[in-house]
Amino acid sequence: MTRKTRRLAMIGSALCVLGVAAGLVLYALRDTIVFFYGPTEVAEKAPPPGTRLRIGGLVKEGTFAREQGQSVRFDITDTKHDVLVTYTGLLPDLFREGQGVVAEGVVEPGGLFKADSILAKHDERYMPREVADSLKKQGLWKEGEAMPSTRTQSETRVDASSAVKR
């Protein structure tokens, strides 16, 4: 074998090993990859039962209901479509109707979504990026918007410092 042939054989072998390694990594990750959908995408694509995914949107007003034990039901909406979600467990402290939420779980027969984890916003300006992008596409949410009734941190600091001076 000439030098050129050996070099090509080495490069070819390295590419084969790299390809096999990438294939094994993708095969191992296939069960852990979770796709994000908004309620409209869930309605359009209708994922088959057993599909694991994340659904994000706003908790629809008037749909939150406690069932027996720690079980709850509520709708996630993007104002066009709603997805019925059931969840058993402790909800985040800031979970409430009208706020942004991301639920991760499994689609069940009949379009029901059984969540095994719920993520809620952590301050008045936060909304999951996917949810914000979905709402921006529909023209329903703008960057930096806060709830009208909430106060910013600077307002809270001013009030706290003026209370100390009194």
C-alpha cells in the first residue's frame, strides 16, 4: 500500500467509526427526546396515543378543577385551541389560571393529555420561550409585557425602602 492509500483508508475508517458512534447516540436518545407543541399544533397534527411531548400555553380561565387527592384537570389554550390536561401531584406555587405553563407527559386516547410534570412561570415577566413564540405568531403577546396588576421589582424596592424610612 502506498502512503496515499493508507491515508485514505485511515480517513475512511475514522469516518465509519464516527458515523457508528453518532448512530448509537441518536438511537440511545430516541426515547428521551421530547417535542414541544402548542395546543393548535396538537389539534392539527393529532399525535397518536402514547406519544410523549410537551404542551405549552396559558391555563384557560374557569377550567381548573381539583379532583380526588392531588389530581387536577385544566385546559391549556393558545386562544385558538384547547388541550385538556390531567395531572396528579403537587403544582408549582405560582400555578394559576391565565398564566403561562408547560406540561410534559403522554397523549392518551380521546385527546386527553396526562402530564407527569408541570412548569410554571417564576416572575411577572417570564414565559417559556416556546409559549411566547407561539403567542407572538398569533399576535397575542409582546416581549416585556407584564400583567397589569403586578408590580415590578423596582416598585417593590421603592415601597420597601420608603417603609423603612418611616
